Amino acid sequence: PDDDHGCDFSLKLPGSSVELSLEVKASLGEEDSFELGISEIRLAMELAQRRRKRRVFTIAHVLNVLSASPVPVLLPNPYAPGSQNHFQIDEAGVRLRYRRPALTSPSHPGGLATGKPGQDTDT
């Protein structure tokens, strides 16, 4: 598995032109929540927006993963139309990385100068 690709496995469905992008999540107990990483979110959103559904994002959430009887739960793409009713986003966070612009403002060191000289505008 390569997490930079946004899923753990890419599988071609037998007898079909559909490729399954499968993300596997696991829980020790029966928790009904898990986290998606940024590469997983990007892929899920990209595939949800495509008109032709030749590649489908699916999540397999394995409950009680270390028990003698793990329970797999197959879930649809949380960003696909019609799937939003199955999910609730409890937390969402993004770490932003940026390049500092060449021009800076005295009141915002390292930031963009905005507005007229001497008049920075914050929104």
C-alpha cells in the first residue's frame, strides 16, 4: 500500500471495466468512526466528481480487527452524490503550507501587503 495514492489497494473488478480504489480502516472495537488522510480525501473527492465511474472509491472499515471475529463494513465514497446521508464529519483539519510572497507589509511580516499603502485590510 502507498498512502500517497489515496487508497490502500486498486483492484480491477473481474468482468468489468470498473477499478475499485479501496481504503482500509480498522478499529479495535466497534467504533463507527475513523480518520481519512488528505491523500484519501483528495482521491475520494476527485473520483466523486467524475462523470464516468470507471474508478470507484470505497472504504472497508474492519471492526474488532484483533478479535477472533473481525467484522468488515463496506462503505461508499463519502463525497459521492447520495452518500452524504451515511456520514457525519465530526472533525476536519488541514495543515496549509505556503510560500512567502516577495512583497511584505510592515504590519504583517512575511505576509501579503493588501489595500493601499499604509492601509492593510484584514478579513
